[in-house]
Amino acid sequence: MKRKGFTLIELVMVIVIIGILAAVAIPKFIDLRDEAAMAKCKATGGALRVALANYYANSALAGAAGFPASTASLTDYMQTAFDTPLVGATWDVSYVASTGVLDVDTACSI
């Protein structure tokens, strides 16, 4: 009489191999999530800089070149309103209205 199926040892070996693969793969996915959040933060910072340049250009065309008093005025120059880069995070943006210098690099820390 022939029996078809897997032995207990074969099943245990497959479970061990799957466990090892999962232990190796999961940390890589966690790093990818952090890297994606950092990339989103830097991209939003770049969009803010472009919006700042557009604001200055439009005000210069109107005859009163200048920068906005705060970054909240830049939402009219962006396709979508910018949000915080990470869940539960807050923006730490350094903006100087007199010179138009916008530093978002410090905001992009995990």
C-alpha cells in the first residue's frame, strides 16, 4: 500500500525555510518604508521651493517683488496642499521671509 503526502520532517523544513526568508526580507521592507517617507519629505520641500519662486515671479510681474510672510501663502501656487511627511510628524521648516530662504532639510529626519 502506497501512501501519498508529505512527512512531518518535510513540512517542518519548509516552515523553517519560509521563516528564514521572512526574517531576512522584513527588515528590508521596513527600510524601504522609511526611505519612501524621506523621499516624500524632500519632494514636498522641492515643491515648496518651486512655489516660492513662482510667488516671487508673480509678485515681480505685478510690480511689487517680494516673498510671502509665511509658507501658508504658498498653497495657491501648488497643485495640492502639502501635508506632513510622516504620520504624527510636524514640519520643522526654517523660512526667512525677507530673503525667501526656505530650509526643509531639517524637516526630513526620521
